Amino acid sequence: MKTPNFLRKLINNVEYADKNSDTYVRATKYINLLYPGQVEFDETGKMTEPPYDMTYEQFLDAQKQLDKDVENAIQEAAEEEQENSVDYSEFVEIEEKIDVRVLMPLGYINNKQLIVYTLNIPEEPNPGNPKVKKIWVWHSDSDELICDDCAAHNGEIFENTGDIPEVPVHPNCRCWVEEQELDDNNKTVSSRVYKGYKKENENKTKEASNMKISDNGINMLKRFEGSVKIGDRHVIYDDKTGRPVNTDKELPTGATIGYGHLIKSGEDFKHGITERQATEILRSDISTAEHAIKDNITVPLSQNQYDALVSLAYNIGAKNFANSTVVKYVNDSNYHNTKYPTLESAWMAWNKSGGREMAGLTNRRQQEFKLFNN
């Protein structure tokens, strides 16, 4: 792996020579984080490059630490701000992308990227002068779908963020809050969306493409898919019966491990897998469902909506999802279908197997739709 720029800067810093300096401590931390593999030597004693940079587990831990570093930087900046009126997360930028060769749980090597973030806080334009005054203005679209509670706030001005009512998350309400900066004459010099559903992203498809399933969504899928364990390890089981299989014999059709992973030719799980491995495999398996969301949903989604759609797409298949009435309803609030007059009826229609309604699928659809509307 090529030495990242940010790490090279730390190592080349004159303070790196001092083992008691913060620079040395930080550089050492990142060296251990990014180069966890063991050094190998050939028969001549020459050091050789390992076939991969880190395992998938080490990759996840490294990204988690890099994310935590910028979160700590945001917290430190907020603690220095006495009024706590600045959202420092807005100043997070991508500093660098590190190409990494990762050994995946199934034994193959995949090229991935670690993302290094930095907190780029701009200096105040006039140090020593009072901060620019800000106000927040509530906006509600005027149409027949707006609720009375939201309409009552339309045009209302707030001088503190703590006074702003929570922007509603119920369907069809398109409310948003505009943050304005005022000059000494109380004229607007700049404005931006503070929060809400309107104008947050001109490219709405991009919003879905940047999302990924949450831990809550993963846990929901785990409950739906189920698993078979002996002790603390997941074991191979027959998908039809739910019973462990004898791994000394040829595996039956439908042999499964973890959370619904159908074992493919060449995969060897006869010794079982850990909970972490089972989760990693599940995340890998649902990638096709996540791509189906990103390729077909063209409107912004809440995290709950995204998680619910991933669960549905994973269960019914990416192709069925792409051609479903559900997608049409989600993308177009004015869409109407005679056979399925509501989004709920279109969603609940996917409760059959072999033409027969299944209680388990009905329960799953109900829980998904409840999550979608939460």
C-alpha cells in the first residue's frame, strides 16, 4: 500500500524525531492502524510484499478509527465555541482516499478505499468584529397536502436554533428551514437550507447513492433471515428444515450459513463462522439490493425508508424490485395504480410464495412498511 499523504507529512515533520511529541504518537498510531499485516521474507531473507494490506475486519476497524478522529475534532471545535451555534460537521471534507487490498471473509482479495477526513474550519472574515447575525425562516409549500401544523409556521422567523420546531417527517409535508446571514442593516447577505426536504440536494438520485444500510436495518434483516448456532458459532444448516447438517457428508441443496447465506461452490464453512463474519457476509449479500435502491429510487430517503426498501429488495430480488409498483409509488407522489391503489397495498402484495400467501412474508411486509413510515 502506498504511504498516504497525511501520514507522510507526519513522518517528515521535524517533531517526529521526538518520541514524546504528539506528532510521533499520532504517526505511530496510524502506522499500526494502516499496516497491521506481518512482514514476510523470501528464502533469500529479502522482505517481500504481502498479497494483501489488511483483512476485512482490520479494514472496518481502520475506517471506524478514521471516522472517530474527525468526530473528535468536531467535538473539540464545538467545545471551544462558547455559544455552540456552529454546526462544525458542515466543514468536514475528504482529505484523502487510500487504496487498500483487502482480504475478504470468503478468501478473495478486493480493492477498497479508506477515506481520511479533515475538518476545514474557515476563518472569520473580520476577526475582532461581532459574528454575522443569523436568523432562520420556516417555509411550507402551499398545496392541498400541507398539514395545518406546518402551515401555521410558514414565514415564521426564529433567532435561535433552539426555538425552531422539529421539521416534520410525516409523508407529503415539504417543509424546510432557511438559514439567513444578515449585515448591519439587517439585509440578507447569504442563505442556505438549514434542514428539511427541499433544495437539500439538486441531484436527488445522489442522495440514495450515498446511503448505506444502518445497523438497525442489519439487525432487522437478521431477525427476518434467522440463523442456526451451536455455542457462539454459526453452523451450516438446511434452509428447508432449519436444522444443522452433517458437514462430513456432501452438503444438501439449500445448505445455508449465517443469516440466510446460501453456500456456493468452493465456499468452505465446515468449521462454522463467528458473528462478525456472519454480519460481514450478510452485508456483502445485500449489496445487490442496495444497488437496486440506488439505481431505481430517484427521491431523497430517510434512513428508515432506505433500510425498509433494502429489506424488500433483498427478499423479492433486485429485478422484481426494479419493476415493482412500489418503486413507482415511492418515486412519484401523484402515481396511482388501479390494482394497487396505495403504496401499502403494493408493498403488501409481495407476501406470496408459489402463488400462496405466507404468514411469515405478510409479517415481514408489515414490519418493513411500518419502518418505512416511521
